[in-house]
Amino acid sequence: VLALTAFICIETIMECSPCEGLYFFEFVSCSALVVTGALLLLFSLNLHTRIPQINWNLTDLVNTGLSTFFFFIASVVLAALNHKTGAEIAAVVFGFLAMAVYAANTYVAVGKWRLSRRQQSGRQGSDYIRARTESREVVHRPEIQRLDA
């Protein structure tokens, strides 16, 4: 919601002299909005369970981490090149707020990613131990003679 609000604020600006900061902020807010919206739709409809080949915890972590970083850069650049119009100030404020929310989500995503890695490594270890013990369990069958005897 904050990325959408920041995008709307930046779109209301009619004129700019050095427009590079404004264009970069517009690109970051629109990209974050689209990618996060697509992931939200995938997670809400449980469509991510149909594609198990993708590590969705890592995908969410990368999305939120990159969005945090780029919102920070874009907000700082827009604040530095600000013409002190109401729309630019509002866009900077909402940009920093969106960055803070993405940073909090990144923190949560790191925890989920670490937990999923622990669960996967625990599962792989127990599968290895089970396969190793099963391979050692040999049924003694008298019809099979040992060659070294």
C-alpha cells in the first residue's frame, strides 16, 4: 500500500528540472509494487505449492531485501534532488515508510528462510541415516553362499 501511495505521489508531479531522481523513484516504486503484488497473489491463492522447484522463502527474501535497498537509494536521491513541492515531499516520506516496512519484512523473511534451511538439512540427514541403516540390514539367506568360505 505504501509503495502504491509513493507511486501515486510521484505521478502527480507535473514538472521537474533534473528528472533522473524522479524517474528512478518512479521505476523503483512501480517495480516493487508489481513484483510484490505478483508474489502476494501467488501466496494468497496457494499457487506457489504447484511449483515446488522454486525456493519461495528465498524468493520472498530476495524481493524484500532488494526492495528495501532500492527504496532507500531512491528515497535518498529524491530527497536530495527535491524541489520542495508537496508531492515530492510526500513521495519521499512514503518511500522511507515503504523502505521501513520492506526492511521489517526482510527480517521476518530471513527467519523463515533459516527455519526452512534447518528443516531441509534435518530431513536430508535423517534420510541419509535411514538409507544407510537399511543398506546394512542384510537378511541372512542360506541359499546364498559366501565366496570367501
